[in-house]
Amino acid sequence: VRIFGDLNSGNCLKVKYTADHLGLRYDWTDVDITKGESRVAGFLAKSPMGQVPVVEFDDGRCLAQSNAIIRYLARGSSLLPDDAFTQAKIDEWLFWEQNSHEPSIATTRYHIVYLNRSLEEREAWRVARGEQALDLMERRLGEDEWFVGRTMSVADIALLAYTRLAHQGGFDLAARPRVRRWISRCERVLNLQPAS
Ligand SMILES: N[C@@H](CCC(=O)N[C@@H](CS)C(=O)NCC(=O)O)C(=O)O
């Protein structure tokens, strides 16, 4: 398979973490979104959504949307148990991540890391929603070590990508020890160095 992505993007890193953990062989093609490379005709032919990540399979079929991709790659592995209700609980977190976590935490980081805005320019409503999302994660991790089930699943990978980079958007995890321990737990399993 070929993965089209940007290694600074958490959405793309979700796909890398999943593929690496599963030991999948893939070619990585860098797409520079700051130069609009995901909006050119050749890329739009692979995904009309015009965003990375996109995965192209050997038979030419393409798949976009990070959480759809990791869910598909993980089928048959411990990252996505077969039980239908367990999968639905994983989907709960995947949808929540896209609706309530990524638009606040990832977008705030995007403004700072990609657009070079200052911390003072952060949008208050996104900051408030991001803080709420992190608080909810802290509460959830008071009950269990993983978001769904007794081992790491794609729900953890989807949430990990931008949570471990949240400080780059000015979010402070100091008062969220369970989230910090969960990040370390995920990093150990995925063999990742702590993010700077
Ligand atoms: N919901 C999508 C979001 C993808 C997304 O926002 N990709 C960004 C990078 S993180 C992108 O390609 N931006 C360039 C653009 O929109 O032109 C997913 O989860 O894959």
C-alpha cells in the first residue's frame, strides 16, 4: 500500500502508528499541505476530499479519513476486536475524536505550528472545548487503562495522535496525570519516543 501524508499531521500519524504497529509494509509519500499539494488534480483523483491522509491499495482503490483508514487496516487484529458491540464502543470514541477533540486541540495546534500564530491569538471557544475534551479523557482513564477493553485499540491510537502533541497548541497536561500515564503507556506499546 502507499500512504499519502504529512508527518507533522496527527491525522496522518494515526495511520503511521497503526501500520507500524501491525507490521504492514507500505510506501510513504509526503504531501506538503502548506503548498496545496492535496488540492491538485492528481491528488483529488485519489480523494475528492483533498486532504491527507489517503491510502492507496495495490488494486488502485483509495481510502481517506484517518479514522476510517485505521479502522480498516486494523481489522482482524487486537486493535479492533471482532465483537460488534466492542467495535461500536470504539466507534463512539472515533466519532467523538473527530467531533469534539480534533477540531479544538488539533486546529489550535495547527494555527500555532503551521500558521505561526502566537498563543495569545488562540480562539477562546476552541481552547475551552479542548480543555473539556482533555478533562473528559482524564475522567475516562480513571476507570480503565485503555479507552475500550483491556488492551490498546484504534480508539487509543486515534486519541493519542493529537493528545501527545496538545502542548504544542498550548494545552497543559500537568494537571491530568492519568492522560499523561496513558500517553506513556501508548508510547511504550507503539515504540514511540516522547514528543517534544
Ligand atoms: N477528517 C479528516 C481530516 C483530514 C485533515 O484535516 N487533513 C489536513 C491535515 S491534518 C489536510 O490535509 N489539510 C490540507 C487541506 O485541507 O488542504 C481525517 O481525519 O483524515
